[in-house]
Amino acid sequence: MQVELQAHIAFHLTGRMPQGDGDALARSDLQPALLAGYRDLTALRYDFPLVLAAGADKQPVQSLSALFDGALKGIAANGDGERIRKHAGRLEREIRKLIAEGTTGTLSKLCDLATVRIGAKNDESLQKSLDRLRAALKIDGEVIDCDKAMPFRLFQHAWQGLQDQKALKFRAQINTLILKLSDILSADFGHSKEGMSAERLQASIGAAHRDTFDFAAMSRMLTAASVNVPMAESRRQRVRGLLATLRTQRFFPPAIESDKWIGVAEPYSFAFDTCSEAVAAYRERLPKMTELAKAMAIAKLETDGEYSEARHDAFFAQFGDNGLDADDIAAFPDYLVCLRAADFRAAESDLILRAFVSGMPAKLVVLTDDLLEQSPIRDDYLIAGLRSRQLAGTAIGFGASYVLQASASNLFQLREQVLSGLAYRGPALFSVFSGANASHLPAYLAAAAATESRAFPSFTYDPSAGPDWASRFSLSANSQADLDWPSQRLDYEDEEQQRVSETVAFTLVDFAATDPRCAKYFAKVPRAKWTADLLPVSEFLTRERKDLADKVPCLLMVDRDNRLQKVIVNDTLVREARRCVEAWRSLQEFGGIHNSHAARLLEQERKVWAEQAQAAAAAVSQQTSAAAVASPAAVAVPAAVVAAPAAAEAAPEKSPDEPYIETARCTSCNECTQINDKMFGYDANKQAFILNPDAGTYRQLVEAAENCQISIIHPGKPRNPNEPGLDELIKRAEPFL
Amino acid sequence: MTIHATECLLRLHDQHHELEDYQSGVPRWCTGCGDNAILAAVQRLCRDEKLRPEKTMFVSGIGCSSRFPHYMKTYGFHGIHGRALPVAEGIKMARPDLDVFVNTGDGDCCSIGAAHWIHAIRYNMNMTVMLHDNQIYGLTKKQASPTSPRGLKSNTTPRGAYLEGLNPLTVTLGVQNVSFVAQAVDWIPEVLYDIMRAAYHHNGLSFVRILQRCPEWLPDMFEPFMHDPMKTKLLTHEKGLQLSANLSKVYKNQEQHDPSDIHRAREIASGHDPIPVGILYHNPEVPVYEELRHAGQQRSAGYIKTNFEAELDKFTVWPPKADSKVQPSA
């Protein structure tokens, strides 16, 4: 075995490099080769920064670049389009720079700043283009970049938008109920003695004509003539109680018209930093919530005039004892809890999971800043995203909560899922990796690398999407979800300036390579010592162990000068990568990719099918040999069997002797019932039939048949042979038989 | 948003009404009159759809047809000649929660009320309009109406009507925003009921022209159609009417017509013989005026007073120093 290889294997297994055989890794120099193109993010156009659009009717999370593109589509269609496009590009780049420097603010403020910085003042055409662009940008709101604070801001903004929509609906409903209930009381008062008193009558007429009327006489007459029964005292009390409950509710800000109400306390807040606070608030407010839901249900009945004490009192006495209905809860605000995984204690997690089970409408955002943790048991063990994996796994296990896991970089791409999770009726867990840890990469890249390397895969579990895993669980936000590791093409130039194209996988080891704490697990190999024994990590992981005896896993990285380097990897990371791919494969199975159950079933079915096909082939060959002997007539048999039953069904014919009416065709015109309403009657649909053929004469039957506009009465044969004039009547009846 | 518990309660205590519960008094229409068939079909509809009488409204103008609200034990408004539709629109605007039906005749709707008819179609408010078309003024004893056919002898046209009759179907189908047009005949009650039910379920203005016999003044008008089933063409479609087996046996003249096809609907509407019966046009996508205008918003007494005063103030002339006299002294 060569000396170099021995040294490399030694490092791979022990983490120590024999002196002089390799360079210790100068960390910040190197980056995974696939990230080479993303050194300067401000020069690139991508999803971030985001604009948190204000206004209920707008998509709450928008991308700056998409906003600019949208605005340009409208205005840059004419001859000067190219100029506007260029100027808009300058403005956008400048905004990106401002954001990267740490400037915060709304889109309009940043546009102002950037306009000044690119010197629009001294350039009339630039100013003109920007003016038109600004006019076309219909959306404003806070601009945020992908940093440590971004995920919370995004969730808070989206959540607030949904709560505002809820409040709008809820308040409109409460307002209507309050007005209608007040109307009930004022109508009652108007009919009461006090309501018809002379003073009140006088007050209701303007000053100009006050002297014309005698209000005392008017009051006397009205009171004497009134037949109105006053409202029952119990109802009056109930309506007053409902009004008080509706007016003093604190779940939403009071309705606009009722702002003046006295003694209304501040509305509750629903955003929390810890689970325990949220759960305590929920517990405390639950009775109030039940009371309000009950008041609204009663008020609705009351305003519809449907409330009956006999029927409803008992029901409402027990209202909410078994918890509120999901629809009722959904109308109330959701509890938003934003917390960092590092602050997340075991007791808290236990609490929140119990709250989840009890159906608390909580939206929990757990933000992980650091994915690579030391194992609590062994120092040389690394565990990728243990806590988030644990939490998401448990939450999915409950089955009834919405779970979304994604890196901060993917949140924009998953904005629809974020919104539907926040709008989900029930608890929802959002596990997010911010990427803003000690890594020397920008947060956006670190977060994206975590998803790409399967260290923090994206997935959603949406119980409202359907009854089974196939419709609920989705891995579609991951790139190349059907592979163990996603791979990309890497183009570079070799020593002879020739273009080389290579497909490179992005593995957990690549992700670890971006973290300075993992530097000790890597060693740079000088170009002279690059041998065929250096195997890319992705390949190393797929090979059988027995073939790996003389191989060393390596990574392709680039240094500051964009030169390609090879780096060998310590076994610790390789082990972790194996674990990571195991976890990824079980996620794949949940998501229906390479599902082992399905594969097994398919194999079984295939086998059965193959056997059947074989049997059928055997039967056919037997038959053909048999057919050669017997006559071919047997084939025709099935057709004859099918033909038989069709004729059977026929409507039961009415006897021509019995009188009858084709009731379904009756137009309810009263012709027959006016002749004899004992003989002819109407059914439940008000259509005529023979009620009693003996309740009248045959003459009446024949006359009814003649009078019937649509000739549906059939008089039959006379029932009484002694009726006078029968011969003539039978003749007249003939056309109707 | 609905409060779920309430919905449950309402369902728990659902009141069932019999057809007679919607019947109020004995109709004063002549024996044999087609209006009876329409009344029976509508009462059946109310029963089957469990319409609450206190939430149901029948509005009419003037004429035989317009006596309809008197015979329904629901709320009703027997309006003035030609103005059934504006009254109904006002009701719908203030109380969109009510089920509003309009009964109008060929004179009421197509003559004096023609302008209201055109604009009601355009406004497309959610209500069911029944045009009782007997092609004659019956209540005033036989004068020609706009839909009377050419040559019809009546008290006002003793030498026969000079003009072609107006076709309410083609007129309606020509108006912007039309959303539901159907034709029924009173002497096929099963189809009349089916059409009325489809019309009731349509969200928007459903215009149903019902050809209706007047046994008193025009006893022979529809005679040929009643005795030859081939002279009635039934329009069927999976999105329109589906006929029962018995009916299909009698009325063999049928056409598959897709109610979303307005061009074919206009073609069919122009035919007189055979009479087309069925749903000619149905487009549930047309915007409904009261929804566009967010009708039925609750207004507090204070709000009404302020706006009412503001409205009156527009017409008030304020002489100098008049304030103290007019304003109530505190």
C-alpha cells in the first residue's frame, strides 16, 4: 500500500494526519464546489429579499424581484421599455445592497434611499423611469432579507393577516347581532306604556310642529288601543345578558360602531414567546370563549325569532361542556407561539404536545439555528437536527396537526403551505431552520444547503388534504426527491484549459464542510497526491463496505481563488451521513417514494398476474386443441343469455272497467272537484284522484271526463246498472276509456 | 361564517309543513284556469324545500296572475300595475335573506312593466320570476295583450290583432346579464314543478315563462298542443331537465340542449310550434346585484338618522337666524 494512501486512511479513521502528509484545513478558504457560484449574493437575483405586503386583499409574502418583474411587465412594453428595465435593475441592485448592509424599512423607504444613492437627482431620464416604476409598484410593506429574524417576522406577518380577516368577519357578525338584539329591545320599549308616554311621543316630533299636537291625548289613545303583549321578562333579561356578553368580548377589537362603549377592556393578545404562557392564556380564556360562542348561537336564534325556552334552555345550559365544535373554535383567533429550539425545554415540549392533542388552536413556530449538535452521550458523535426531527415526528404521530418543516430559504417557495398551515383548523407546527448559525456562509445559503443535503429536508403533513398519507404528506419541495442525494453538474477548467463537466452530489458531508466547527474532520490533499483511491463521498456511501478497504472518501471544494481542491473526510462525518440518508429514506417512504410496502405489493401482484397469464395461455392452447375436435357453436352462448330479461318490465295496466285519473298529469284546475268533491279528491301534491267511485253517479264521472281540460279522467264502466240514461252515457264515455 | 351549534339546533327542530300550510283561501280564479296548476306547483315547491312561510315573499303586479300572493300563506305584496319587479328588488336589497318570488302576467310584465322587466334581468337579483302568459287580458275581460298572436279577435282588436305577438323568451335572452331562462306549460305539472325547482335553486334572477290556459276567454288557444304531444318539444340535458320514464313515453319529441349554450337557446326560444319546454339558458356565473352591493347590512338607528337628516338637509333652505327656531331647544 502506498504511503500517501496509508496516511489518508489514517486520517479517515483516526482524524489525525501524519506530519507533513497533508495540509491542515484552513477553514474559511474552502467551500463545497457546488456553492462556488454563490459567493456574492447581492449580485444575484433570487427570491430574497421578501416584501411583507400590507393589506388584507394581497398575497402577504412577495418576492422583491417578482414584484419588480410584475411592475415592469405593465410599463416596459413600449419603445422606452429597455431603458426603464435597465434603470429598474439598477434600483433593485441598490436595494439589495442596502439590505445586505443592514438597512431596514418599507419598500417605499428603501426605494427612496436607493434612488438617492444611484444619483437619480442629476439624471432626468433615470428619474423618469423610476417614477413610472414606482407608480406601477402597487404594493408596499416591510422588506426583509433571509436572516436570523426573518422566519419569525414572516410567520407573524402572515398570521396577523389571517387574524385580521377573521376579525373582520367576526366583528361584522357580532355587529349585526348587537343591532338586531337592540332592535328587539327598542321595539318592546316602543310598545310599552313608557314608550307611548306623552313626553316620548313629543320628543319624537321635531320642534317646528310641536304645538300642533296634543301628545297627552295621543298617548291615551295609543295606550288604550294597543293590543301588544309585552315581552316576557325572562326574554328581556336574556336579550340584555346577550348584549352585555357580545359587547364586552375581548377576543377581537370591538366593532367600529360600538367603539364608544364604556368599560370594554383591551382585546386579548394572541402572540406568545413560550408555550407555557400560551397554554395558560388558552386555559384562562376557554370559559369566556365558550360563553361568547354560546351567546352568539342564542343571539342568532333570538334574532330569527326561533328561540323557544322549552326547547333551547336545557340545551344551552350544557353548551360547551364537551368542548366546542371545531367550526366554532375556528372562528376565534389562533394562538401564535414563536420560539427558538435552543430555548426549548423538555417540559415545554411536553406541554405543547399535550395542548396539541387537546385541539388547542395553536400555531407553533420552532426556529432551529444550529443543526449540528454534539451528541449528549459521546463527544465524537454529531447529530443533525435531533430536536426538530423529534418534535416534527411526534406532531405527525398525532395525526390531527398540520406539520411543516422547511429551511428559511424555502419559506418563500412554500408560502402557500405556510398560509394553509396557519389557516388550518387545529394545531400546526412549523419547524424552520434559520441558517444563521456560526457558519461562515450567508444565512440563505446555509439554510438552502441544509435542505439540499437532506440535513433538514422540507416536508408538509396536511391532515385536511385527505384521508391518507398519499394526499397528506408531501416531499415535493426537495430537489430530486427520488434520489439519496441531489446532484448537479459542475463545470470547470483543468490544467490544460479544457472544459471538464462532472456530476457532483451534495451530501450531508458537504453541508458539514460549511461549518467551521467541523474543520477538524477534513484534510486538504495536495494536487500531487490525488489518486484513484480518493472516492467522492456520495459514491463511498453507496458501496459495500468490503470494497472500501483501500478507499478514502473525499469532497470537491473550491478555495478563495476558485481553484478546485480535494479534501478527505473523517469517518465521524461519514457515519453521520449514513444516518442522515437512513432518515431521508424513511421520509421518502412516507412520501410514497421507493415505498417498500408498495414495492412488495407490486411484486406480489406481478407474480399473481404472471401466473394467471400463464394459466390463461395454457387454457387457450388447450381450448384450441379441443375446438379442433368439437363444433365452434359454444362461443355464441353468452349473447343469448343477455338478451332475455329486457322485455319483462311493463307498467301495470289499469283495468278499463275501473274509473281512474292520471294523477301525475293533473293541473289542479278544480273542474272535477267542483262536480263532486266526495268522488274526486286532491292528494298531498294537490293533484286529483278518484276518492270514492261510489260517492256519485256515472253521469258525474262522464261529465268530469268531458270537462277535464287535459282529458286525464277515465270514467270506466258504470257501477250501478240501474242508473237512468246509461246507454247515452256509455257512448259519451267511449273517447275517455 | 356560521355558528355551527345554531345550525345543528335549527336542524334538530326543523318544522315540517304540509302543502295546505302554504294555502291561504280558495282561489278566485275560474274553474279550469291554468293559474291553479302554477299555484299547486309552487306550494309543492315550498313544502319540499321547507321554505319558512315567514321568510318567503310573493310579490305581484296587477291581473289574474297577480292575485297569486293572496293564495299563499306567506308574506306577500300585491303591488301596482307593472311594478312587481321594482318592489321585489327593493325587498331583496333590504332583506337578502328572504326567498323572493314574483308573479306577473303578460300584460303586467310585457306591456306597462316592460322597462322594469328589462332592467330586472340586467340587475340579476336572486329571485324567481313567473310570467303567467295566457296571451290575453283576462281580469278585464278579453283585451289583446302584447303576447297575443296576430289575428286574435278581442274586445280591443275586433278585426284581429294587427301585430305579431311579442316573444318574452327572445327578449329576455337578449338582455345583458341574463342568467336563467326557462319555459313551462301549465298542463304538464311534473315538468312545471321540475323547472320551478331548478329556477328556485339558481342564484340570480330566474325567468320562467309559463304558458297558461285561459278557459274563459281563449278556451281553444292551446287545444292542439294539449292533444298532440309531438307539438311540445322537451329540452333535456344532464345540466337541465331529466324526464321521468312515464313522461318520456308520452312526450317523444325531445332535444338534448345544453343550457349553457346561449346561441342555441336563442334559436330554440324563437320557435312557436312545437312549443319548447325546459331550461333554455342557465349561467350560474353572472354576478348577482345584491351581492355586488353587499345588501342587507345592518344599520343602527343612529346611522339611519344621521344619513336621513343629511339627505333632507340637501333640500333645506336655511334662512339667516332660523337655526334657533328650527333646532329643538335643549
